[in-house]
Amino acid sequence: MADQNANADEQHLRTLFLGALDGNGTAYAAFLKQIAARLRAYLRRRLYGWPDDVEDLVQECLLAMHNQRRSYLRDQSVVAWAQAIARHKLIDLLRAKSAREQLHEPLDDDAEDLLAASADDETAARLDVLTLLADLPDRHRLPIVHVKLEGLSVAETARRTGMSESAVKVGVHRGLKALAALCGARSVRENR
């Protein structure tokens, strides 16, 4: 019975995707909605400890599928094709997380003294951060200000902003990613 349901589901998704490849926008929208739900479930099982990364990864997968849609061979399983893309994106994420964790080795006391900043440097850095934060939408800026700068809990931030706790966590995560991108763009401009 499970095999019949899986085959019927595969056939339905394949029909929608083939219609999308032939220019049917309605079929494409239905396919994206249904395959996103499958990818979300697939990635949740694999990223159990990192729920904030699941939705970002689903979006990356959908974008990759859109960009690589012409590579799909019409006689192959569309679910297997989508899961292969998801697997590659998942591996990329895990490699990136592993690399970031290796950067967080504790510094010895001498190194900490070398990196200590003066009050003027701290003030300038705070102004830079506040300037960059002003470019972010409220859903990203407010969680960062309350949680990261003011030190409030996620629950307290949710109460103050009217957001759900999950939305606060996502806001911090995506906002920090956006800030990193803004810093990178700023650095490139300054080095020109």
C-alpha cells in the first residue's frame, strides 16, 4: 500500500513538473508547493537540532531546482532528483557549519590582550552596527537589537515585539546573515 501511495505521489509530482517544464505556470506553482512540503519534511528529519536552518535550506533547494530544471531528465524520478539536490545543499550547510565551529577555538590570555579594543573603537563599531541595522527590516532588526544587543531572552523579545518565539529566532538568524552580507559588501566598497 505504501509503495502504491509513493508511486502515485511520484507520478503526480512528475506530471506537474513536466507540465511546468512545458510552460504551465499553474502546474509549476502546485509542484513547488508540494515538493517544498516534501523537502521540508526530509530536511527536518536530518536537521533536527537546527530548525532555523530548515526553511532557508528549503528555499535554497527550490532555487537550485528552478535554476537546474533543464537538467532534469524526463524519464527519471522527480522526487529522487529533488532529494539529490537537497542532499547536496545539506552537505554544503554541514560543511559550512563545521568550518565555522573550527573557528571558535578558545583564545589564550595573550591573544585576548592583543584583541582588546579601546573605548573609541567600541563606540565606532557600535555606530557602524547601528547604521547597518537601520538597513534591515523590523522583523530582522528588532530581534537582533533585543536579543543580541540588549541581552533579552527570546521569550521576552517575542512579548515586546508581538512576534512568535520561532519568528524571533528566525529573525535573529536571517538578520545576522543579512548583516554579514552588508558588512562584506561594505568591505568590498572600502577596499576599492
